[in-house]
Amino acid sequence: MDHLTPRYTQLIGSGMATFSKDDDDLNVRRLIIGMTLSFTLFVYMLESYLSYRQRCTYKLTSFPKELELAVGNIDAEEEERRGKRDTGGGGTEVNSEKKLGDEVYAKKGEEEEENNTATSTTDTLDRSSPLLPQLRSKFLNAQSYGLDRVNFSLISSSYSTIEGITFVLLGYMPYVWDMSCRVGKMRGLGYDERTDEIKISLIFMLLTTILGMITGLPFELYSTFRIEKRHGFNKTTIGLFITDKVKGLLLGAFLGGPFVALLLKIIKWGGERFYIYVWGFTFVFSLFMMTLYPVVIMPMFNTYEALPPGELKDRIYALADKLHFPLTKLFVMDGSKRSSHSNAFMFGFFKNKRIVLFDTLLKQVHDDEILAILGHELGHWKMGHTVTNFVISQLYTGAAFYAFSLCYNSHELYRAFGFDDDTRTVPTIIALLLFFGTVWEPIDKVISYGMTVHSRKCEFEADEFSSRLGMGRTLRSGLCKIHLENLGAMCPDPWYSAYHYSHPPLVERLSAMMRLDEEEKKTL
């Protein structure tokens, strides 16, 4: 059990004799360390097991039957619609040449799957051809991409777990804090731990941020320039990557530094009920960041241009008017500068709402499908999901800081992790980090899973909202095209997806919308 005490503590670092082996609270300290490390290992083993299950699904070479049925129905609906259009709305004939071409395309997809030959991920999506043969032809690409990502996550999570355990056992946190105190005492600064705790806390945060960036950099580089590039997604250059890093550090210094300083000041000033004032502060800061981030910070990394005048713009504004959504601006973002992944989102308060479309999305789907996707996003707004999630996040913050106030004076916790010099006050930043990294961590895992379940429920409801606007067919085809272009998982493990996916798997969303269509047909 001796190894369950940090190698470095404040007493050891100061040259003073540390506690003896028969110290009364020694077993308590070891118990705290043991429980913390046990939970860390439990989470690691659970998530590794789920990743292993997902890894097995990525090795499958047969196209999933459920997805084949769902997407096949989408193609059949599209062929029926085209047939009615080609015959003036009264017949079901399909142009024989077009039908023959689709059959040849489907045959080609089947042959590629049988031969286990993956096509290039840079192939351009044919937005007018049937979806099923295209999904079949990209199936092995998606499997390969997913396998690379899950293998990478297993390695990176293993490293993170080993690093975290090693840091605890070595006494990383008290060592870096003492180093921060020495840096603060250097000529030109002259900070004292007792009177300048907040300033030294900022030095501590800077040192830990730099170290975290250094240890995480190899993984970021490999993910961006190896995995994403190998599968045709990465558009980021080394220069752009470095620029983004520098901008991120500067933003962290100019925004994160004052936030941490004010947070610590409020905790010191607020007395026994400081959590109330902290809650109010974080609420105001959240509103501030929700306003500042899309308007000031995001344009520092991407270019936003107004969607050019045309039919698509008119139709989007018409949809917004129909739903009484106060749309004021409509942007296109150059997401293709960094990646070929696509997205769309909305932001803004009250009567000043804005919608952003990735330029990659405009190239991947038809206008009708963009309208259906926006119908889904507006469904989140119309059904109050955005407000609900914000309220939940604020309640979570309030509960977390209230729990922290109950543990704020838990000296056993701080001694266990190496802050054992009773002549020195435990820094508030250390108390926060130890609380959220130990006591609150199991609670956070449970709440995070609950939020994942809630998010999936909201996605189903937004899909239903868009479908009831009469855009179910185009939403389904749009989702398939985005999934195809992003090489999303086509046969995810149910346990893995339930734990990790904030959005339901594609086949579940398609099946739910198809059931909704069938129910509506029965009522007609």
C-alpha cells in the first residue's frame, strides 16, 4: 500500500520529514488515492470494452441488412416520385435508360463489396443517383475510417489513463504548484503565495496548459495529418494548424485568464454561500460567451459570407417565416478550409437569430434536403430543446458548485494528493481541480450519460418535427448523403452508440421516420 502515496508532497519538497507510516490519517489518504485510481481504471476498462465491441463491428464486410432496407425504401420512394413526374403525375413509368443505369450502378456496388475493394474517399457524391449503391460502394471505406479512429482512441485513451495515474502517484500537482510559486517569486514578479494566490494560480494554469498541449500534440498531429488525411477529409495545412494553436492559446489567455481570476476572487469573497455568487457569475459568463463566440471568436478561424441571393435563400427565409423563427442573417462558412466534413447550425438571442451553412453541405445535398435539415434544426428551437439544454447546464453548474462548497474544507482530500503542509493554505484552484477530478467525477459520468440519452430523444423529436412539415423524404435522403460523405458508422455497436453517440445511429433515425410515415398514411 506504500505506493498509494505521492512521491512528491509539499513537505517532501520543502525538505521536511513527511508523515510516518503509523500516522493516523495515512490509511485515509491511501483510501482516497485508491478509490480515485480504481474509478479511473473502471472507466477506462468500461470504455475500452465498448471500443473493442465497436472495433469488431468495423471489421464486418457485409452491408447491414437493416440499413439496406431503410435506404432501399428511400430510393424506391424517389423512383416513384420521378416516375410520376416523368409521366405527368399520373403514371409510374421510369425512363428505361435511367433505370438501366441505376441497375448497372447497383451491380457495380455489389461487385465492389464482394471483392472487398474500397473506392477512394475523394470520390464525388452523385446527388441524383440512388443512395443505396453509393452507400454500398463506400461501406468498406467507412469501415476502414471507423476502424482507424477507434484504434487511435484506444491508444490515446490508454496513454491518457497511464499519464493521469502516473501524475497522481508522482505528485505532479503539488510539484507544479510549488514550481509556480518559485516562478512567481522571480525577480520582476515578486508574487507571494499568501498574498498573491490568484496570480500564482494563473501561472499554474499556464504551466499545466503548456504541458498538456505538448503531451497532446503528437496525438492531434497524427489524427489530423494521418487519419483524416488518409481518408480524404483533412484540408488543414501545417501553417493553418500552427496558426489555430497560437490563436487558441491567446484566446485562452485573454478570456480564460480573467475568467479563472474572477472565479477564484468570487469564491474567496463569497463566504459560506459563495456557490450562489459563482452560479450567477457563470450564468452571466455563459450568456456573454454565447454572444461573443459566434460573432467575434469564430470569425477569427473561419470566413463567414452572406448566402448569395437566389431560390435557396428565399426558401430558407420562407421556412423561417412559416415557423415564426426571427432569422436576421444567413451565412455560408468556409468549413472546407480545414475539412470536408459538413454541418449547419444556428445561434443568437431573442429576435436576432442567425443560421450558418458549411460550404461543404451546399455541395453535398440538394436544396430540398438543405431545407429539410434546417427544418430539423429549427425543430430544436421550436420545441424548446435549446432553452431546455441551457437550463439543464445551468442547473448542473449550480449543483456542482454547491457540492464543491460542501467539500471545500476537506483537508483529507488535499493531503492525500500531496498538499500536506498544514502551514500553507490549500490554493482554491487546487481545491477546484481535485474536487472535480475525484469527488465529482462519478456524478459527472452519470449525468453525462443522462444528457446523451436526452440528446438522442431530442434528435428523434426534431426529425419528427421536420417530417411533419412534409420534408421527411428529403430529410432521410439528406441524412444519408451527409452520412455517406462523412463516412459515418453504418453498423455501430448498440452499446457503444448508446454510451457515446449524442445523435442516434442513421438506421434508427431512418426507421423512426419511416414508421412515422406509415402511421400518417394509415390515418389518411
